[in-house]
Amino acid sequence: MGAAIRNLESKGLLGPRVKILDREAPLGYLLLLPMLLLLVIFLAYPFLFGIWLSVTNAQIGVDGHFIGLRNYAFERSDTVFIQSFINTMSYAAVTTVAKLSLGLVMALLLNQVFPAQRFVRAALLLPFIIPSVLSTLAWRWMFDPTFSVVNWVSVHYLHSNGVNWLGTTNSALISLMIVNTWRGIPFFGISFLAGLQTIPVELYEAARVDGASRFQQFRSITVPMLRPILAVVLLLSTILTFGDFTLPYVLTNCAPYNSTCMLSTWAFQIGVNGGYIGIGAAISLVLFPLLAVIVAGVLIGLRRED
């Protein structure tokens, strides 16, 4: 085989190809081309087209014309948009803190040795594995004012009155946060568990020899060693939570009285159901500067740690 290849090289048939494959930098760019092409087609182009739509008066079936920042000015007088913005910020902040705290507890528990360890780890991944629509529909049934299993338990065992979970403003928003937290905890837990298993056991043994308590070990060893993973997981969770559409749309769809609208669902209501594509695109892009700053901050922080 080697003699045949050398023979072809001597004739100049394989020379250019072999030279490219032997050089790491050109080969790396060559292998990246398919992924870059997919990113341009399915990510960059829709994003840039969305920016263009946000500065036009485009409607469904009507070509838009450039109107500058008029769509963004309209948002300041839209009370539902303001409520959606507040809901989205509250939704992201509360659920991210809850998922971080409970996910870390979950990881610390799963990192212990106990019977049926692998089965328990696989079972706790179910909320993250089940399709969002199916799990949200199940929660919608659980929160139903008539057939709610949550209310049945509270009435029969806790001797308290049932709650109209999806029928009032505060309880409906809390319901959204509960479901999002339930669904996101496994992602945090498994990510933190992977990080915990990379921490050398010798560090904890040395800390115990020095008389460090469990809390001191957690504060001085676990948290610093998990900081890069924690930053990346928080970043991904924040981005996904800000852009969450399926869960709020299926569970409440802005009910009651548009009080549980998120920016994603309100953009859909205005842009698709209402037909005002330009305004819908502007609403969906409101958080982009904030997310860009968060991403840049996290990436700079991680680079400094390296």
C-alpha cells in the first residue's frame, strides 16, 4: 500500500491532497466547513433576517419597509410587553437560583455510594428526557382546578383548601416556575455530578486530616473546583430560560388575562397570531444585548481563570 501511494505521489496524482491533509491548520478549517455552513444557514441567516424584520413594518402577507426603531418605541407604551418583560426577568431569576441550589444538592447526594446508584441516577434524568410538551401537559392536568392531584393531596392529607393554580395571576406564574425548576434540576445535577467526580479525593482527605469540617471542605474545595462548570451551566440555563417558549405556551398561553406572558410567548402572539411580524421580531430581540453582555462576561471570566 505504501509503495502504491508513493508511486502515485511521484506522478503528482496525490501530491496536493496529501500536503493539505498533512498540515493541521488547513485540515482543521476544512473539517470545520460543514459545521460553519450549517451555522450560517440555520443560525446566522435567521438571526440577521430577524434583525432586519425588527426595523420594518412587515406583516404577514405584506412586504415590510424600513421604519427605523419605531417598533422598539412602540414597546414602551405596550403594557403587556412591560408585564412580559417583568415576568421573564422574574421567571429566569427565580428558576435559575432554584435549579442551581437544588441541582447542587442533587449532585452531592448522587455522588455518595448507595444501593441502586445507577438506577437512581438514570431515573432522576427523566424530567429532562421527557419531551417538553408531554411533561407540561401532565403538569397542566396536575394543576387543573377540578381534577388536580395536587389539590386532592392538599385537601385530604394537609387539610387545606385547594388552589386554582392556573386561574389567578400569582399562582399561575408560580406554577410556571415550579415546572421549569422541576424540568431543569436534572441538567444542573448531572453537570455538577460530572464535575464532582473530577475532583481528586486526596484533597478531601488532606482537608480532613487538617481538621476541616464538611462545610469548610465544601467552601474551600468543592465550590472553587466546580466554578468553571458552574459558570457554563448557569450561562446555558440563563439563555434557555430567557428564550423558553414551549413550557409557558402549553401551560398557560399568557392566561389569565395576559398576566403570565413571557417575551417569547408575547412575540409569538403579536408576530404570528396578530400578524405584525416586525413588532414580534423587535420583542424577541429585546433581551439580546443583555444576553450578549452576560455571555461575554462569563467567557472573559473563564479565560482569566485559565
